[in-house]
Amino acid sequence: MTQSEPLIALKGVYREFPAGDETLTVLNNIDLTVEAGELLAIVGASGSGKSTLMNILGCLDRPTRGSYRVGGVEAEELGPDELAALRREHFGFIFQRYHLLSDLSALANVEAPAIYAGVAKAERLKRASQLLTQLGLGDRLTHRPGQLSGGQQQRVSIARALVNNAQVILADEPSGALDSHSGEEVMHILKQLNADGRTVIIVTHDMSIAEQCRRIVELRDGVIVSDRRTAPERPPPPAATAAAPKGSQLGALMDRLSEAFAMALLAMNAHRLRTFLTMLGIIIGIASVVSVVALGAGSRQQVLKNISSIGTDTLEIMPGKDFGDMRSSSIKTLKLADANVLAAQPYADSVTPQVQSSLTLQYGNIAATGQVNGVGDQYFQVKGLQIAEGALFSQDAVRDYAQDVVIDQNTYNSLFKDHAGSAIGEVIQIGAMPARVIGVLQKESGGFGGPGESLAVYAPYTTVQARLLGDMNLRSVVMRMNDKATPEDAEAQVTALLTQRHQTKDFFIINTNQIRQTITATTQTLTLLIAAIAVISLVVGGIGVMNIMLVSVTERTHEIGVRMAVGARQSDILQQFLIEAVLVCLLGGTLGVVLSLAFGAAFTAFGATFKLSYSPISILAAFGCSTAIGVIFGYLPARSAARLDPVVALSRD
């Protein structure tokens, strides 16, 4: 600050407030200078404007017009954070109603301005403890304001004003809420601070307090009516104590983050039910998103597994133009030779001819209608079917027209339900042909292409053609592609080959890979649709967070004012409320993920045919979503809190 300039200089200062259609002038053309080291009392009746003047002196408020200079610097030219720096490092406030933060201990209340000033933790704790001890509160460091008497709370307020070694002490009715003994002690402390070199400005209506000061300025209806000295001007004050050394910028930032984090936790704990209700929308939204993604992934895996049960990457060639072609039964061009030619192609892994008929199956006195499949020995490899008991028939059985059959689990359960022991070696009647059971297939899942509840038996196609159908034409040829072939290329080459052999395209091809892709795309679309609905619930939850945070800002306006008065920047207030919003959403996200996992466990426990498939990426994305919601929807309330006018915020309880 410039030495030639007075410490404080007001010239032509007005402070006006709107009052309906009129304007209320609280300060009217105030001219006042204050030199360093003065002990000054501002007196006047209630409504005279003395508290408004103190608010302007302490940079809690701005004049409507006129000039206010602090150490030669025009206050009007300073931004919010520069004014906060003045309040933090130059002024110390002692309020009539103490304005302590009720959730913090005495030590933490005194420490707060030093945190915003960037003082290293060890140094600020040491200084706060020393100040409280010097003021007789050494045994009350951990007590909260509600556990202290009025005089003790005022001493905490004084210690807070001094922790950053403020050179100007502004005391608003410092003894107004105290008994006479406590008031005298406070005045003794203030006079001692003045003797130590600090400028002390006291706002009071009590003339007995004012008479103890060296200078008295009297206000009446916003105008200075008297400015007199009660004692000679004091010699220049002794050098002030050096301010506490500051820590590193990174350390200061971490301390402010830590303070904001602690205050967010305190606020959440103080209003647990409100916090939970705020989180509820986030919990439901995150649980929905994670569950829907897991449900979609699980169902997709099950669909692919079901498709694999009828053969993975297979092409099935059938007569006719397409399903439902009325002429397909009259097309007799699909022959065994076609299957043999396809088996020799480089893109073929395995090929099987297939004929099919629905016939009566009988064992003992039990009869049922089943599907008889005449297939080659490679059929089970093509379709990916596994044997549960016995064996599969071989190429020799196909060549020899063997009357051997492999049955599925449904056939076993239907025909052999009263049979004790294995079905292997038993003879069943298929239409007019007896056949020996040589194998039982493993149970296959239902779904597309799966067996469902129908009965199926598998015999060499030569046997079915010669002994049951009397027709050597094939119903279809099924080819499984090898790993090197792409389904599209293989389908194109098969089409070209058979068209050339038949001299016309009298067949159509069912590409299971295309079916799988179509079903997968469908499940993905449905998953996205349901996920979109879940995201809407997240947005609704985010709006709930914003609303509750706005309520929280309103409820904690006074706390915000106190923090601004002791030097909090706008960014500090913004940071505190943003952290609270993000914590609420992160905690909600965590509970949402837990709820989703519990839903998955219950889903499996109740006998679902497939499990939810949880992805770490989706869970991390859920946390990212909840954090983003906290930032996006918490920003507006946080910004609203940061932009509050300190004097307006302080006036609210």
C-alpha cells in the first residue's frame, strides 16, 4: 500500500437501496479518512447507516457511487477475488452475532481464513491454537460454537480475525450480545490489538464503548454529523507482526480442496434423509443403465449360443426360391453329388446331406410323433451337437444303410421315461422300420433353431431315403465354413457353383451368420432403446440433484456469507458446492451399481435361462455418468452460491 495515501479514504460515498418505486439513501455523501493505527468508533442510532458504512469499509458491500480507496487502491476497480483477498489478508471482522460456522470446532473456525490465504497446515494450526490460548480458550479448541458461551464465541471470532495478521479490525457491536463483564474483556482485547499496531474500527451505539476510543465519528440519517477526537493522536504504531508464511501453491490448492471436501461431507451428514432422496434418482438411473447393458449383453450371448447349437457359420441350401415356395416339393435337382462337390471346396469345413420326415416313434407301449432326420456322419460336427451317452454313427453306417439312430433328450425322456437304465442298445420303431439306439445327445438350449419340445432322431440319410422315404432326393445340404472363409464370400461361391451345376437358380441359401447378425443387431437396438429410457431417468435424477442443491444453497446462504467474509474466493464457494454435488452423484452411482449387481444375482437365483453379463467398461461409464451429472447439474446451484453478495448472504439466517 502507498505510504503517502491514508489507510482508508471515502469521498462522496452514497449507498442507496431500492424501496418499491422509491430509492432509500442509507449513506449520504460520506467523506471519511482513517489513518493506520487509529482506534475509531462509529456511533449512531439504529438506522443511522453505521453498519452499512462498516460493510463498505470491509469490502463486504460496494458504494452506489463515490470513491472508496484502501491504501490508495480504488475498491471499485477490484474484482470479486481481489476484494476477497482484501477481506482475507487486510481486514479482520468481529461480528455482533459472531457468525461462526456451527459445524466446525473453535480451532477449525479460526483456521478457515488461513486456509483460503494458502498458509501451510502446520503453521496455521499452530497460529490458531496460540491465538485461542492467548484469549483464554486453550481448553476449548475442539468445542463447537453451540458448546461455547457468548463471550467465548466472541473470542473465537476475534482469533479468527487475527489469524492472517489482519492490520484493520472491524468490530460491529462487539459487546452488544454480551454481558457487561464479557463486554469489558472484549474491549480490553481490542485496545490491546490497537496498542500492538493494528487499526481498530468499532461500530457501536453504546457511548461508553465509544468514549474508550481515540476518535468518534457520529452518523445520523446517513450523514456524518460529528468527527471528534477524545485523545491526542497516538504516535506511529509499532511494526506489525509478519504474516504467517504461506505454503506452496499446490499445497494451498489441496488444502482448499480438502476443506471443501470436509464441508461437503458435513453438509451431507447433517441432512442424511435429504441426501438419500437426492441420490435416489441417480441410484435408479445408474442401476437401470448398468442392468440394461448387462441384460442386453447376456441375452445377446444367449442368442449366439442358441444359434451355435444349430451350427456356427453354416450355409443351408434348400430347393425353391425362398421359404413358402409352393414349387419346392417338385424341385428334385438337389442331389448327393451336390453335397460331394461342396465338400471338396476350399472354404468347406464339413458338409452333410439332409432329408427329413415326421413319423411315429414307438418303444414298447409308448408312442409319439417325432422328426426323423436323415443326415451324414458329419452332421453333428456341422451343427455343433455333443453326445451325452453312447456314440455317433460313422461313415460306414451311412454306406451300409445301417439302422442305427441317435436320439435327443426329448425323445429319451418321452420314450424311455419308464425304462430303468440306459437307452443304448434298445430298439425303437420308426414308422415301419426298427432301429437300434446307439447314442443320446446332450440337452440343447431352446430359442431360435433349438429343439424346443419336439422329438428328434438322427439316422444315416441313406437309411432314411431307402427304407423310410423311397426317395433319393435331398431336402437340404448343410455346409459348415472353415475359419478362413467369410460367410458372404462362401455364400456367393456356393450360389455360383450350384447355379452352374443346375443350369438355373432353383435353390435358396440360409446363412446362419446373417441370422446371427440380424438378431444381434435387433438385441442391440432394443438394448439402446431401453438404455435411452434409463438415461432419461438419469437426467431426471440430475434435475433432482440440481433442485436439492439450489435448496441447499438457500439454506446455507449464511454460511456462504461467513466464508466470503473471511476471504473465500468465488472459486472456493463454487468448488465446495460442486464437490458436494459430485459426491452425492458418485455415492448414488456406487449404490446404483450395487443395486444392479444385486438384481443380477436375484435374476439368476430365480431360475432365468441366462445370466446378466456385466462389463467393467459399463460400470466405469456409469461412474463417469454420475460424475458428469454432478458437475453439469451441480454447476448452476454452485455458481449461484459463488455469486452471492457477501453482505446479503451474511444478513440471512
